[in-house]
Amino acid sequence: MGMAQALEGVTLIEEQETEMPDTERKPWRILVINPGSTSTKIAVFEDEKFLCGEDIAHAYQELAAFPRIPDQYAFRRDAVLSFLDKHGISLQSLDAVVGRGGILRPLASGTYRVNERMLQELRNPNKERDHPSNLGALIAQEIAQQAGVPAFIVDPVCVDEFEPLARVSGLPEIERKSLSHALSLKSAARRAARELGRRYEELNLVVVHMGGGISVSAHRRGRMIDVNQALDGTGPFSPERVGGLPVGDVLRLAFSGKYTYEELFRRFTRQGGLVAHLGTNDAIEVERRIAAGDEHARLIYEAMAYQIAKEIGLMATVLKGQVDAIVLTGGLAHSSMLVGWIRERVEWIAPVLVYPGQDEMLAMAQGALRVLRGEEEAKEY
């Protein structure tokens, strides 16, 4: 899927003409890097205007060669540098580099300057926090240093707006955590508010990011008050993740002697879902099989839609049934088959808005722009 397709439907804010004393202001040029579980998205913006970009897909077999996510660093960085060379973008022409925020300690939403404390945590994640988004700040910092410009992250996956009630689990030693595709969820929620002609802070929304991982979130008046723990916890299974599983069966598998801890965690977070059932994380390939009459592929793909719809219903109860819209975004929102199955189960709750791809790249660029323009201060981690 190319960047043009991934950014389909994104509203790019045209640069406003302003009177300048001598010459027109040169637009800020920003490189945006977004490593996901199945692809590396790269884009260059001049102010909010999309200049060029690419969504580089990585096959499961290609990434499986790397035992841990940090081992992918050089592979992903070289993909970014090759993109810049291909499009004739010199490092000296950049004003800032933005990387997708990784799994850090819980923090407030906003734009953060990449610093050494952040880099140290992302270079040495524990086993439970080994995620592709961790590479975003690392790659951004290396390229920014070469270019002599600042590096930022915007609304990382650890953005936490939970209320106390949402944190409680059935065991006091295990707390529910806010770990999600926060950047995509927030930008899709704001886009829905614009389409509805209302402020995000006035709305109740259920927002779903559907990619290599799937996050289903409840937004009440501008705050994301609940979301499934998409990386290693609850929720629907996804192209690569197992989602919620019966605890007893997990314990029996864990103590069966067949797996080490590392092997089982990798199976749950990178080898589950569509990969486990069908040997691929590629929804296009799954739909080809279905079109060719593969009933097993159809069963598994529809089961994923079924589980997404169930989680939407759960988040509707968090909002006490007062839902202004259900918003579907992410790469899988391009699938009319998957969206159709979800829609027929949930559209009785609220209108369904579909934004294929995501506004993440633009949202990351806008976060850097607010700092470069002096509209807000960069936060320090």
C-alpha cells in the first residue's frame, strides 16, 4: 500500500498566505518516521502540506529474521535513508525530524523533545515493551543529529488519560494500563469532530485503530478514558497479536514445557492472530484467498471483525450508550469486507465513520510545527 493510499482522505491544511516584510516565509520542512508492526511509514511535509511519502511494507518472513525489535534498527533506518535519497531530500533541507513515540512511562499527551533519558529507555526495553514504535525516536535522533535539527515524538503509545475506575483489574498486583495507538486514535477523533461540526471536547466517541495491532478506545469529551491494551493484553486478535485469551489455557500452555518465556511472548505478540491461523499478516492476501473460495480464511477474517465489533460494544457501555459516532481508521479500514462485517454489527449503536489509513503522519508533523512556530513548548521527558 503506497503513501498516497495510506493518506487517502487526509485533509491537508493549505498554507495560508501572510504578508511578510521582504520575502515570503520559507515553509518548515519536517521528516516524519512511523515504524509499525508491519511497515515503516515515511513522509516529508512542508508546513502541513504533504510533499512526498511512502509506506514500506515488511513481510512477516522478512521481520522474523530479527530475534528482537531493537535488532531491526539498522534495517529500518536504512529504509528511511534510502527513501530520502530516492526523493532527493537532503538532510540539510530539514528543519525537524519526528519519530513515532515508543513505549515509555505513562505521560501526558503532547510533543516531546527526544532526550538521552528517553533514548536510554527505548534502547533497552524490557521483554514486555519490545515494540516497533520504540525505533521511531531512535532513528529520528540519529538523522536529526546529522542534519543539525531537533528531533521530537508526538502522542506516544503510552499516553494515559485513564480514570481510576479503568485501572482496576481482578488482581491488585496487575493494573490495567493505557497502551494503545494513541496518535492514530486522537487524530481520528479530532477528524471526526471536524466532520460532525463540533469540538472534540464536546463528543463521546468509540475510536478503533486497525493495523498490525488493534486498539478500541472510548473518548469522553476530549479524553481517552479507556482502551484495550493492544500490545500484549485484552481486546480482539489482530494480524499479528492474539488479543484476549482464556487465562487457564494460557497458563497450561505456559507450563507445558513447549516454550520459553521469550518464545511464548513472541508468539502472542508477533506470531498470533492472522499469522498464527493463516501464515500471513497481509489482509490483501487473506482476501485473495477468500475470493478464491478458501472458507477457512473467511472464517478467521470474519472472526477478527466479530471480535472488533464486540470490543466496540464494550466501549459503548463505558460511555453508557451515549455515543456520537464510531470511528474506524488504520490500514485495515481500507478493507470494505472487514468494515462491512463490523458495520453490520455496530451501526445500531451510532453512525460509523471510516477513515482508511490514518492521519498519524500529518498529526506528527503538526505536533512539531506547533513547537517550531512557538505555539507551544516542547515537553521534556
